[in-house]
Amino acid sequence: MSGKKPNADQMASPAYRLAALDQDFLLDDPQRGVRFLLEYEKAEQALRKWGVRSTIVVFGSARTIENGNGEHGRWYDAAREFARIASERGGALDRDHNGRRDNVIATGGGGGIMEAANRGAADAGAPSIGFNIRLPFEQEPNPYSTPDLTFQFHYFGMRKMHFAMRAAALVIFPGGFGTFDELFELLTLVQTEKAPKLPIVLFDESYWSEAVNFRKIADHGMISPDDLKLFHYASTPQDAWARLVENGLEAADQAGRGALI
């Protein structure tokens, strides 16, 4: 007499698994939209739980290391110091009377400039966000982002959306393709009025003027001369903070409007 239950085949069938617990089903191609929604909702709920109303997005190369050769060490130190200043003055340290935090440092979560910015926020005792992306190299979370606010995304599009949704300002340190991607994403959103105008600061004008000839782009008519006013340059952490405030960043109890809320 067989010990097999009469309905064993039915119970073992993938069709019988609860949909929410069926990884084969969830990772199948037709469920891409569901996965996209889940990536949105998981980060959104965590950010709301922490009261994050607005962020200062800091981006730059993951290849920049502390005490690195040439300018790398200086850029790392500057990003760390800027994030400390912004966290102390911007409203990330304490929730307001409505339980909200403003101008919380948000990075791509990895090493280099991103590590430095998360580290600067930690120096101030403030929370910070790491929006990590799954990549074949160069990407795992740095040890300074707040664990509860350290996310991992599969979809670049959803990661970009979370960067933009609460962005009250953008500070871009020298970097490569990924850094350019984030910079031009936000510039395009502001230029096309898909996002409210927000202060955008490029750190180290000498690097950026060599890397991108913005003036030449305008001279060729590819952008308006007024588009050159969408961003500003800074040479020190204190200068970067001042440029943000001068160009509309609301600090502490005044803050509150992100790009795509």
C-alpha cells in the first residue's frame, strides 16, 4: 500500500502555491509590472515610516576613495563635509511637529562619493538613504547609510523615480556615466517642468568645465542660454551649502516640497 496521499500531486503542483510565495511566478516575465510596483511600494513605505519628506541627492563616482590619488581624496572629504553640514542645518536630524524630516541625504548607496555623503550624515547623527542598484560590479551598500533606509533596486527606472520624488536639491561631485545619468535626468525634469525648479550644484567647476562644454551646447542651439542657469558651481562644502540656500533650498522648518510628490 502506497503512503502517498491521493492529492499529493495536486499539492506539489506550482499552480497550488500561494501567488505571493511563488517565486517562479513572481519572477516570470509577465509579472514585470507587479515587480515594478513592489519596488516602488517597499521603499515608499519605509521612507514614510521614517518621516522623510524631502531629500538632498548627492551623487558622484563610486571610484573616488578616501585618501585617493590626485583630486579623489579631496572630493571624498568634501562630499563627507558637505553632507555633515547639510544634515545639521537642513532638518534631517529631528522630525518636525508633524513627524517629518527634511533634506535627508540620499545617495546611490555604494562606495566613493556616495559612501562619503552617507558617512557625513552619520557624522552628524542624522539618517541617510542609500538607493542601491543591483549591478555585476562596483555595487554593494556602504556601511554608513541608515540600515532601515538602505534599499536595493533591480530597475533603474524605479530607482530614478525615488531619487526624484523627494528631491529638494541635487549636489553632483565629479563622476562618470552613472553620475552624468543622474545629473541629466534631473536637469531634464526641471527643464521640461516635469519637476519644480530645484537648486542643482556641480562641485568643482574645473572638472565639469573640462568634462562637459555646456556653453558650446547652448551656442549650437541645443539648449536655451537660460538653461545654463539651471545649475551652479561650488568649490567648497560650505560654498555648496550656500549655493543651495541662495537658490531656493528651504532649511529645517521651512522645507517640504520634493520634485514629484
